[in-house]
Amino acid sequence: MRQINDAHVALPGLAVVEVAAADDETAFAVQDLIAARCAAAAGGPYDPGA
């Protein structure tokens, strides 16, 4: 796993967070935690056929 470093930016912008989890329940729990702390757009399960 890569090291996580703090970064400070002058202006707000887009951040993309990729979550890898053993199951959908865990992935959505992490998504809910992120969404509770910042403006976040919720996504659904990854569908490679879509």
C-alpha cells in the first residue's frame, strides 16, 4: 500500500478516491464515512459491462 501524505491546496477541486474492499457492504460503509465528512457524490457498484 502506498503512503498517504497530507496535501494543502489553495483552491478547492476534484478528488477521486478509489476504495477496494472485500465486499459491497464494506465499500459502501467507507463511502458513507467519506460522504458524511465532505461533499461527495455517491457511486454504485462497479460494473465492468456497463
